[in-house]
Amino acid sequence: MTVIRWMVKTGDRIGMIQEVAQVFSHEGVSIKSMEVSPGEIFVKFHLDDDDNKIREGIKEELMNHQD
């Protein structure tokens, strides 16, 4: 199992935490912890070592998200 911690740059607006969490939920990934500050969300989650497809799916969805 791999522990991953990403920093997600976001707009500072109502609902951004929920939208980021939904991306992970959509891929079936549980968030282990989140740290939130204006414009940034740090997300810690675990994936099996062979879950590169899921990791790339989350990354693509977050990068294509409109603020």
C-alpha cells in the first residue's frame, strides 16, 4: 500500500472541499486526512501499489476541474 499526499490548488470559495472530496469518492478512494487553507487543500490517501489507473483518474479529474 502506498501513502500519497497531494496539494490541490483551488479557488477560495464555498463548496471546493466538497468538490475535491467527491472526486476521490467517485474513484472509490477514501481520504485519510485533509488540511485546508485558502487556495490549497492537502489530501492524504492510500492506494495499492498497482492502482496507477485510479491515481491518474483522480489527477486528471482534479486538473480538469473548473474553479
